[in-house]
Amino acid sequence: MNKIKSLSIIGLLLAQLATLTWAGPSATDLDYSFSRPLLVETKFVNGIGFHIISPKDAFANFDGVPYMAETYGDNYLIITGRGAPIEQSIEARNTGGHFSFQVMDEIEEKFGKNEEGYVIVMEWGGGRDYTYHVYSTKGAFKQILELDTTSDYYEIIAPNQLKLFVWNVDIQGLENCSLAERPYDDLIYTFFPDRTEQETIKAEVPECAKAPSG
């Protein structure tokens, strides 16, 4: 994509900010009083466009005033439809943290072309708050999962399967275990065009939990 086309797309995306209804702060909460550099990452899957807008520097300093991106609502996910002008969106969200194609990049690196058509956008909301937004793009476009979790420890086991590792809290005796010894439950999410199915594999009891207290 050439520079002029990239700038045109950025301009059209940013033009939406004054007209869209957000899953978050409204456009009237945005601060247009000064210019700041923004980055746009885009992926097209089966004609659906996924656009992540983020600040080039989330902690930049302008004229001696510290700039915090979340203060100005500069982190967006905008999704555009098949054959529709880029300024018409299916969905638009913003976050106090940031959005990422990290999981998608790993899927493409591991399995090549995304023939299954599932898109995973990872959102970090601050601290240990993560949300995985999963979309199906084959046939009718649909969001099939919005998963809030404290885990960013995951594995892509198939183009349509995401495994999350979540600390087990059910096993008795875990107070005798160090953090490094504590086991993880496996939460496996399998994606279908119209839904997501979950399977939980509970962790085995570690030796440290079997030891007598005291």
C-alpha cells in the first residue's frame, strides 16, 4: 500500500470518530484541540476490514504537558464491511488500554493463510485485564466470543482453536506451593461460524499441594 493511499485511509477512519456510536466514550469526549501522531494497523479477512488505531507514543510530552493516550481516547478498533466504503463501519470500540493483532500474527505465522476466517483481536485494558474479541468472517459476519480474563498466557493449537492457561484456584493445599509450582487449568475455545464451544481441562494436583501444612 502506497503512502498516499495509507494517508487517505487514516483520514477516512479518523473522520468516523465524530459520527460513530462507541462501545465506550462518545465522540464528544475526544480532544481535537491539538495534533498528535497516530498509527493504523489493518487486516482484511474475507473482505472484512479490521483497523486498530493507536498513539505513536502513548507517553509523549507536548509543550511540557505529559500526554496519556487513554486520557484522549486514542485507542480504537474499527471494523468495516464487505464492499462498503471504509468510512462506514460495522463496529467501533475504544479502550483505556490498547488493541493488538498479536494473536492473529501468531496464527498466520504458524498456519499460513487464514482460510478458516476467524479473527482474534486482543485487548489489554490495564493491569491484568484482557479481553479476546473473536469474529467469524466466512459467510455472515458475526462476533462469536468476547472473553474477559486475567490471562495473557495462551497457545494457538489450530486455526480455529485458542487455549488459555488460567491458574487453578480449586485444588486444596495450594497455599503450600510457590507461584512457579501452581498449576494451570486449560480452557480450550473452539470456533465455529456461528458460535464458540469451551472445554475445560482441570490441572493435576501438584506434589507441593499434597504436602502436609506446617
